[in-house]
Amino acid sequence: VLCSGKVAYELMEARDEAGLDDVEILRIEQLYPFPSEPLVKRLAAMPDLQDVVWCQEEPRNNGGWFFVVSQIEDALTAAGHKGMRPRYAGRAPSASPATGLAKRHAAEQAALVADALGLSVRSEIRRKQKA
């Protein structure tokens, strides 16, 4: 799972609580210029890579997705994973960067974390309510 910002910490926490030992979370803080060389090295070190996910908190049309998707595809090809495409995990496109409602924000956040990690949304919502 590739991401940027504080969502990385939520992803790591959820991954650890779910006991997932086959999911790596790479936090990319500098989107431009894109850190292609380090990413290629990390991806090349994963010969059994099956799925690449870009996770972001912002709505699909407000975050980095449209910039990073081609950068990630190029890095995957350079790392020997030709034809592999990243999958998006995040909020749906929206005119506003925020929902305006705390409950809706929490539910959307739990859903995007669950989607990125391949977890049940219900289990992630329960986890968030306990925290």
C-alpha cells in the first residue's frame, strides 16, 4: 500500500491489529519530484508482489492519485512488474475536500483503510469506535 501523509499511521495500526504480515505500507512524502528510484528499488525487492494500492484521504479528484498513478506504473515496470497497475483506495470524487460531518468522515476513513488493506469495512469501523 502506497500513501502519503497521516493515513499511513492508520493503515499501519489497522494492519497490525488485523495481524496482516503480508502487507507492506510505503509512505511517500514527496510527490514531486516523484521518488522513482527508491520506489523502484523497494518494488524490485518484492518478487511475489500481487497488488499495489494507492491510498489517500482526500477525494479521488482532490489528492495525488491522478499524478502518482502513472509514476507508480512506471516504477512497477522498471522494477520488473510490467503490466501491473495500482488500485485506488480512498474517498469518491467530491466538490468538497471534507464531508462536514464527523460521523460520515469517520465511516469514510474506516472504509478507505479497510479497502486499502483488503479488510471488512465493519471490522474497521468497530476498531475505530474502540479507539
